[in-house]
Amino acid sequence: MKKETVEQRAVKIAAKIMVAAGLCRYETPMKCGKAYVCDSICDKCIRSWLLSKARAELKKEAEQ
């Protein structure tokens, strides 16, 4: 079994909070493009979005 890093766990918690609050990575749910949206799909979507945003920010910091 893989051990979760602190960062992975933090992103997972943040995604669950966003889903519970009804937040989405898109301005409106209609922009999502997913025909059937449920918490598990949104959780994975938000988690990957948060990780990509974090990577982009870290890359910017490294370039400066």
C-alpha cells in the first residue's frame, strides 16, 4: 500500500471541503461538461485541478 504524503492528504481534504461547500473549479456547473456529476467525480476533478495549480505556482516560484 502506498503511503500518502502530507501534501496529497492536504489536497484530498481541500477537495472534500470544496465539494461539501458546493464549489467547483468552473464558474458554473454547466461549464463542467460532465453529463452526470456526483461527489466522487467532483472530488477527483477538484483534486487534480488543485494539484495542477500548485505545480504551476511552484514552477513560477522556482523561475524567479
